[in-house]
Amino acid sequence: MPALVLLGAQWGDEGKGKATDLLGGSVDYVVRYQGGNNAGHTVVVGDQKYALHLLPSGILSPTCTPVIGNGVVVDPSVLLSELSGLNERGVDTSKLLISGNAHIITPYNVTVDKVTERFLGKRKIGTTGRGIGPTYADKINRVGIRVQDLYDESILTQKVEAALDVKNQILTKLYNRRAIAVDQVVEELVGYAEKLAPYVADTVLVLNQALEDDKVVLFEGGQGTLLDIDHGTYPFVTSSNPTAGGACTGAGVGPTKISRVIGILKAYTTRVGAGPFPTELFDEDGDALRRIGGERGVTTGRDRRCGWFDAVIARYATRVNGLTDFFLTKLDVLTGWEQIPVCVAYEIDGKRVEELPYSQSDFHHAKPVYETLPGWSEDITKAKSFSDLPKNAQNYVKALEEMSGAPISAIGVGPGRDETIEINSFL
Ligand code: GDP
Ligand code: IMO
Ligand code: MG
């Protein structure tokens, strides 16, 4: 019953889509367990490029069943347009399963997300504006709308009324916006019911039965460890648990079933949105990483902030997720630098600190302590095995592995499916 979790070890955009797609052909189920269409997962198959937001990357593998678990927040309009976009490109999406317990991102939650950010002004989080935070807030406040509610109009109306009761007060009195009409929301949501019906299932039962039948299940994280609501750089985080434990609650599978936890780790660091980022570069090296790495958000089109690799963060990800392996991505982007700095510790108030400080104020003024590793200039995009890499690239990978606390079992040397060096098999 091999269940694997694949998640972001940094601030998102590590290359989870590519890594998931790579394994997709050998696994039976790929499950999203948290987040929503704030994610942007790029998968390159041959000359085709796909940007997936809500759908699990396994949807591109014909033998795999994609699952949207109970922990995900679902915007039905985005889901349906993503499905039809893939259908137009010849991808069969009929196997998709959606948990009836997943919460719906309602139009008013998208509004609240945008209005709240505007109101926060310079203190804003820099959210993707997709309604993620307000939808999880409604879930925790017990005024959320679930997928199953679409099939009982009377219950749905009562729930939308309850949710809008307070929200309309806030929208009109605090934010100076028009109130949102219950009927209009109900009508829109009911309009999705029939279209989504073929996909709605008891995904907890399906996945647990699959594991009993020795099927291979892969949980695909959205976002990343440092964006986790509990373990990330709060409040500059997303509103769910991308960390490994989130796979259990977000899919209804017990922790005893998880056999492997793979952290996707970029060979340097990026971040989108606001919040602390010790190794961030504001010079030409940062610009070069952004240019060569194509570091532009898949969801919002925003430029990603770029910086050197941070081993303190990687060690932290190993710890909070219980990582068994790393998949190191985008090593090819570092080709051409004569020397590559790597952050091995922080300096906080004149003291060297080896681990991520729990105090937000300390982290905000943590200064990176760098060690510099020799770079390489040879093209590595055709490398198929570790020994094909130039010696300095091998040493860079080995150094990162030693600092990060888990074996690097695969290395990405380009965006394509086949541009990967496999060191230890994941299955
Ligand atoms: P995700 O959100 O973690 O799935 O990552 P994104 O798709 O947002 O961003 C990762 C970007 O890097 C995408 O454009 C991928 O196609 C690309 N990518 C993934 N792995 C590699 C790699 O090893 N080398 C290069 N050059 N690009 C990669
Ligand atoms: P993938 O899955 C990078 C960031 C946003 C913002 C914060 C909160 O592609 O790695 P939210 O809309 O979730 O309330 O925004 O989280 N963020 C991401 N950053 N990759 C992502 O997803 C992200 N999803 C959310 O930029 O700082
Ligand atoms: Mg992304």
C-alpha cells in the first residue's frame, strides 16, 4: 500500500507539477489535498505546456485517477473551465473524482479576498486574490459551503444566508461596497451542480480501498512548507497545510499509510507575494535567476522574488515534513555562475543561528551566512545520470544534500518530463 506525498519544500513553485507528472504514469491516483486555484503547476510534455491550477497533475497521465480531496477549496467556475480547456486539447478528464466534503470558493469569498487585501494597504499579504483565505475562514467558522450542498437547494440557501449575514455588514459598512444578494449566489452555485455531479464521490472511501488493494497513491501538495498556515512564515502564508500532515487530514488517509514524503526543492530560492526572505537578491544575480529560470508566476503573472539556496529552510522542511527524499529541480538554471553562494546559517543580532528561528521578529532580520561553492559552465540539460554532471555540479548537489538532511533522489535539469536524473527510484 504505497502512499507517497510530494510537496514543496520552500515557498512554492519548486516544480511540483513536473515532479508529479513524472511519477503520474506509474501511480494509480494523484490527489490534491489542500489549497485551490492559487496553485499554478506547470507540466511540459514534449512540445506541449500545461498550466494546472486546481486539477492534480496526474490528470495528464491516462492511466491515473486524479482526485480533489476534502481539504481542497474548489472554485467551480475555474474547475469547469480548466476541464474544458484540457478537453479541447484532447486530454480525457472523465476519471476525475471530487470530494463531496470539499469546500466551495464562492464568488463573495473572491470579493472578500480582494477587498481585504486592498484594505490592508502596505500590510497586505500579496494573496493570489482567488478567495482562498476567506473560504478556509468560512470553513473554520462553520459557515462554509461544501460541494455536497449544491445538491440541496434549500440547505444551500440557508447556508449562503448564514455566510452572507455578517459578510454583507462588513462589505457595506466597513468596505463601502454593495451587499451581495443571496438569491444570485444560490442561482450561480446551483448552475454548477449538474456539471459537477459526474465527478462527486466519497473520495475517502475510494482512496482507502485503493490502498488496501495495493494501489499506488500520490498526494500532490500545492504551495510549500514555508507557506503553511502553521509552519510557514505567518502571517505571510496561505490558509492551508501544504506540509505532509495536511495530506492525511486533506484526504482522509491515516499517517500509518504514508510510506514516503518527497520534498521538491529548487536549486535556488523564489517567493511570490510579501513576507521575509533572507537570501533574496536585489542585484543582477537576482535578475539573472529570474530571467534564466523563467521566474514569473503561473497564476498571477507576477515576477517571483529570487535568491540563493537556503539550507536552513531545507533542513526545516526535512524536519516538519519528515522528508524521506528530495527532488532537486532547476539545477540547469545555475549553469554559468563561476561561484554559487549557499546560505548555511543565519546571523541574528550578531549570533550565528543554525535553525529557523520560531520568532517572526528574529526571522525578519535574519542575515544569511554564505558559503561559496565553485560553479560550472557546461550544458547539463542532456545529463541522464549523476556521473554525466560536471564535477562541480556533482559537488554542489552533494553539498546541498549534506546540509539539507535527506537524500536527493532526483535532479531536474530542464522543464521536460525526460529532463530528469533519477538517482533512487521513488516507487
Ligand atoms: P510548481 O508550482 O511547484 O508546480 O512550479 P511552477 O510550475 O509554478 O514553477 C516551476 C517552473 O519551473 C515551471 O515553469 C516548470 O516548467 C519549470 N521547471 C520544473 N523543473 C525544472 C527544471 O529542472 N529545470 C528547468 N529549467 N525548469 C524546470
Ligand atoms: P504553487 O502550488 C507560490 C502565495 C501568495 C501569497 C500567499 C497567500 O504554484 O507552488 P493565497 O492566495 O494562497 O491566500 O496567497 O501565498 N502563494 C503561492 N506562492 N506558489 C503557489 O502555489 C502559491 N499559492 C499561494 O503569493 O504570498
Ligand atoms: Mg506554481
